[in-house]
Amino acid sequence: MFGRAVEAKKAALANQPSSKMSSNSASLGKQLFPSSSPNSAPGRPATVVDMMKRSRFPPTHPSGQSRPLSTPAASFQNKSQNSYRPPAAATNGKGLASFYNGAGSFKDEPINIVDDSPPRLPTKRSNHFIASSGVEFDEDDFSDDNTLDLDFQAPQALPTLPRPKPQTAPVNPAENLPTSDASVISWTQSSPSHYVHPAIRASSSIRNQTVSQTPFEAPPTASKRDFPHQEQSTTQPVKKTKRELPWKRRPEPEDDDVVELQETPAAAPTPAPKPKPIWDTTASAVKAQKKQLKTQSKSSGKPEVSAADMHEAAMSSTSTKKKAASIVLSTEQRHVKSLVVDKGASVFFTGPAGTGKSVLMRSIIQDLRKRFARDPDRLAVTASTGLAACNIGGITLHSFAGIGLGKEDVNTLVKKIRRNPKAKNRWLRTKVLIIDEISMVDGDLFDKLSQIGRVIRNNGRPWGGIQLVITGDFFQLPPVPESGKEAKFAFDAATWSNSIDHTIGLTEVFRQRDPEFANMLNEMRLGKISEKTIKNFEALSRPLQFDDGIQVTELFPRRNEVERSNQKRLEALPGEVRRYEAFDTGNVAVRDKLLANMMAPPTIELKKKAQVMLIKNMDETLVNGTLGTVEKFMTQTSFELEVGEDDDGDMDAKKRIRAFTNALGDSGSKGDQIKYPLVRFQAADGTARHILCVPEEWKVELPTGEVQASRKQLPLILAWALSIHKAQGQTLERVKVDLGTAFEKGQAYVALSRATTQQGLQVLRFRKDKVMAHPRVVDFYNKLYSVETVMGKRATTSASAFDNFVYNKPPPAQTAAGQRRAVYEFDEDEEEMMAAYA
Ligand SMILES: Nc1ncnc2c1ncn2[C@@H]1O[C@H](COP(=O)(O)OP(=O)(O)OP(=O)(O)O)[C@@H](O)[C@H]1O
């Protein structure tokens, strides 16, 4: 019996290993890579044809149910909902940066300089460099987070990369670390959905699914991302206890889609200023303002007066503030927001200049910040350049990733990140990654980051499962290539299509309300300019004249041209120069780098009549980008006296001002002697407002709210001239562009599309060959439609304005590759509609 038992045991042991091993290895694979890799995602198409079929009936993403986007033609006709005249200045937060940051700025010491810097303020200048001819960026654009973690001791032994795993599905991303910049993920494994315009998917999907209750129904099955942050939605977000700026203390809009930005009623394109005496505010208005300040101060319950309150006290307006309406997101903007915020989808939204990409992104960020109020580090807000990052309150993509310049291969970069606990933690904690101005992100970098995410997060999904929210317009400024190399766009990245669930084009142009002008710009964007448009642009060479003293802003391709121009204009003005040095705080070793991209310059020199631009949103009508002229210099005390003393409210304000100068490092009495510029701004509502501009504070914060560095400086930059690079994202009412020196593809388009009207635009040396669209970009945007056409998805039945979009003609025969390329003949209407999107 014992012998039989021994035999049975031997037999059992002999049978066990193989099955056990295989199940073990499978379960190990599952544990290590719980989510499928792109290679092995269930249902992921293996061929292009399969992909197209899948795209036709998307099982996981309901994008196909989205509401069709409006055509530009429709947009221009149907403005009732969002009727809008662009304001005098950008409200998009994409303000201009401190192009004076460079140590070389204003090196020539003008005579009669009055230094109005507080005596004990330490001054810091940051270093810039020009990486390639004419394209400027600051060194912090590629800041290395290693340098930030000074308290961190590198471990003796580096953690090794995960050991190769048996070839079970899903694939271990660590195994596939590319040795070069290229990713291992092939195009055929990419989701094709991003090639398909959502509106077309919508019509197709609606046709196929008969009735759709809502364009954003929950997906029937889990998506390739399982929307990890949605678990958060049940938890009550905790209100941040952070100090609120006084001018932001307005009731929360009830409608989530209302962006707290400025909208002005329709008016003449370059509004003539309303002539007003400087101190034209009624005594009661001034009194009311001061009372409001007092109430705000009391209601805050703080014994100490905050810097913001003090700023408010020091800043008074002499014109009646109009109640400005908030921007209401358009249908297509809401569509995108819903996909991102409600569905947790990875989205790339694009569109011509002025279609509200920045406005939408800020609205999305606002919502996501609320969602992640408890865990702010779940949301990472980044942009391709330091300037763009500053504009959305984020950091550069390089900084987020902790990869320094990111030139090394993925293995090396992974090791680097693992040695840096902060960077590693960012990768591990982030659930949603915002990337603004994607057009300037290098394609190789995109692939590397995607792969790094997979390895560090031990998750085979693209970017390790992080939800991506990407925006930008590839027809605008391209990535800065390494010397001798050609620029590689992010859409050229092998992992691009895998990483994005939906590509959505915004079509409604808000910046230019004149359809003719919008069409001229669209032709420029595509690099296909008609004779009529050439004539129209040539006719804009006449000088612009305005009688309100505000001069046209000149845009130059190169920064040295900008500095020269501003310096020349400043020197030409009579009178003494006043210099204001910034007050910087933070760890000395890193603050220069961190502050290098601040819009506020380390030093600004001003004179009476200098043209300046506001670089901070102050209230509803004084926004980032508002132009003004320095009228005179005065102390806060004399300013207050001039405004007029009345009751104890005035005393209250004075105390605050004194406290504010103390906070700036002044002993108190001297504070009253510092003269600040009184600026006459041309506000967004067409009125003139006089502001005593006192220092404002900018901070570089970690997602946790920890302040790494800060700068106090006047919220002004000289604004006779700006670089096109820094003007990207701005809305300008009066622009002069000399295309003679334009050298980069997309540059002319970016420059001219800043203007809101033809009346406010002067173009010199316009030549057809200066308008260059990158052929690969044109190709990329064309492909978005081609896939759909090849699939024969022609919208013919729906009454939507989008139905006729591009697909009136029968699809041509497939190319040999049988893929996304096709040749079309568009009629005029189709071309126009196409132009609006691509
Ligand atoms: N829904 C809206 N309603 C009214 N105005 C809007 C809306 N969305 C955007 N705008 C306005 O349109 C102008 C351009 O917006 P925004 O800067 O966001 O465009 P953009 O697509 O980011 O442009 P660019 O590509 O040039 O950076 C701004 O003045 C903004 O206030």
C-alpha cells in the first residue's frame, strides 16, 4: 500500500510541472503587466483593414457618438450662442514672456537712471541661450530635475531594470526598451481611431447604432485605459485652503463650462479710446472700491493683511469697470472637455489659431484640479516650452519627466529617473498628463517618454496608462531640431497613435470674427495661398494709425531684433530711466533656472510714454496682454492722495500698502518713496484705465503646492516689439509684421494670426514663398480624413452641417499600401471646410 502511495505521488509529481509552470508564468505576467500591452490588447487589430473595421464600430470608446463639429461656414453664420469680439488683449493666459530675462538685456546703461528698486532686494539675472538660429528658448525649457533634488543622495547601487520575462502576453515593456530613439511599437498595432475625425465617426456611429441617447454615453466595456481617476469621483473634493486672490473672489459660475475669462460685447475692431481725464472716477466709486477691499479683508478673517489685498489696495482704477461676461464654451469645446473629464479618454485636440484651444485647456485643467483636489499630484500640467508652461501654471515636459535634456536612450533615462525620487514619484503618481503646445515637442522625445512611462509604472499601456490631454496646432511653430537634423513632429512618433484615443479638431475661429480674414489665414496655414489672398495681404502694407497713443506691436522672428527695437524706442524717449529689479526667493542654487521662464523680467527699465504690456490677469478687463503707456511715476502715497482721501477705508488701504512695502524688504518709511509707474491701459472693453503698477508675485510650485521659487516684479514688459516665438498663443489687436526675415515654417502664420482684424494688421514684405506649411504636417492632417474616406464612411443622411465635410466625393482606389493615403478632388466648399480644420 505504501508502495502504491509512493508510485502515485511520483506519477503526480511527474505530471505537475509543465502545467503548473505555464499557469505560473501566465499569472506572473498578469501580475507584472495587469494591463495588456498595445501588442496584445484584446481585440486590438493586427492589420490596417482590421483597424479600420474596429474603428467603424469602436467597442470601447464612444467617440463615434460624439456630436458633429460645426464647419467654419456654419460657425460664422451661427454666432448667436457665442457671439464674441476678441478683447484688446489675450485672455488666454498665454501671455508674453520675459524676453528681457537675459543677462544681456538693456546692458547699455542709459544716462539718468533712477534706480527704484528697494534698496535691499537681492537681484538675480538669469541666463539664456540661443539654441539654434533665431529660435529662442530658455535654459529651463530643458531643466534637469536632478538639479532640483539637492537633498537627495544617490544610492550606492543603482536599481536594475526589470529582468526579462518569459514571452507571455502581455509583453514586458522593459524587455522592449528601444536602443535607439525609435519605439518598438509598430504602426500596425496603433489604434486607427485617431485618424478618424470624431464628427465623421459620430455620423457613422449614429447610423450604425440607430439611436444614441447622448454623445458621451459610457463605453460598454473598459477602454484601453480604465479611467483610473474615476474612482475619485465619489470622494468629496476638499476645498483648497490656499489664499484666494481678491479679484478672483467672485461667485463660482453655476455652469461648469463657463470659463472665468473676459468676453466683451461686439464692437469696432480697433476701438477708438474714449477720451477721459485721468481721475475721472466719481468719489462714490472710489469709496465703494475701498469699502469692498475692507470687507474682503475682514471676511478673510486674517489678522494680517495679505499681499494680494495690499496689491488690490495699491492698484486703483480710474475708470468704471464694466461687468464682463464669462466665456461660454462652444459645443465642440464642451465635447472635448466631456471626453477628457467625464470619459477619462486620452485626447489630442487641435485646430487653427484662435479656435479656443487654450481657453478649453484651461477649463479642462480647472475641472481636473477640482477632481484631484485631495491629490493634486495626480494631475501633471506641462508644456513643450517654459513659456507655454508658465502660461498654464505648469512645468516643462522635460522637467516633469526628470530627464534633463533627454538625449540619452530610454534605459539610461529610466535609470536616471529611478535615482531621482521626486521625478520617479511624479511618474508613479500622475494619472492625467496635460501637454500644451505639442507642435514643439520632438517626436523622439514623445516615444521615449511613452516607453519610460511603461517601464517606470510597470504597465504595458502607452505611457504606462497615464491619461494624456494634448493640444496644439502642428501648423504653428515646429520642434527645435538638433543641429544638422530635421525636426521630427510628435505625430511622427511611433507611439503617437497608440497613445491617443481621440483626435478632435476645433473649427470655430473666435479670434477673427471676419470670415474673409479667417479664410486668408487658413490659406496661409495650409501654405496654399490664392491670388486674391496675396493681393489682400499686400494691401495691408499701409501704416496703421490710431489716435489713442498706443502704438502697434511689432513682431520679429528673432529675439535680438526684438531687444534692439524696444531698446531703440526706449532710448528715443526723452526723460529719465527708472529701473526696477525683481525680488527673487528660493534656493539660490536652483532659483535662477526655475525663474528663467518667468514672464516677469529680472530687470525692467521704463520711461514716461514707454509702451508696456500687462503680463498678469488683474480683473475682468485688465488681462494678460493688455497694452498700455506709462503716464508718470508716483509713490503709492501720492497716488492715494490724488485719488482722494475720504474715510477710514483710506487709512486701511494705506496701512496695507505700508505692510506691502515691508514685505518687499523695505524698512517702511522708504516704501513711500518708491515711485511706481502709473500706466494708462487700453482695457479690453475699450475704456482707458489708469493703474499704479506695483510689484506682483509669481511662484514656481510643485503640484503639492510647495513653493520652490518666487519673483516679485512689476507686472509689465516693454511692448513695442515682441518675438513671434513669444507671441505664439497671444491675441493682439494691433500688429505689425515684417515677413522679410521669416525663416521658419509656420512662423508667418503664427505672426499674422495674432491679429484680430485686418484693420489692426500691417504686413510688410509679404511674399508667397514666406508662407510655408510643412508638407508632413499637411500630410498628417489630410490623413485624419483619408482613413475615413478609404473606409467608405460617407455621411449622407444626417442633417448635420458636418455631413458634407470632405466626403461628397466617392473615395478613390486605395493606394498600393492600402492605407491612409488617397487623392481627392475637392470642390470649393469642401476646400474651405477642410481649410478650417487642416
Ligand atoms: N468659447 C468661446 N467663446 C468666446 N470666445 C472664445 C471662446 N474660446 C476662445 N475664445 C477667445 O478666442 C480667442 C482665442 O482663443 P485661444 O487663445 O484659446 O485660441 P487658441 O486656439 O489657443 O489660439 P492659438 O493657437 O493661436 O494659441 C481668445 O481671445 C479667447 O478669449
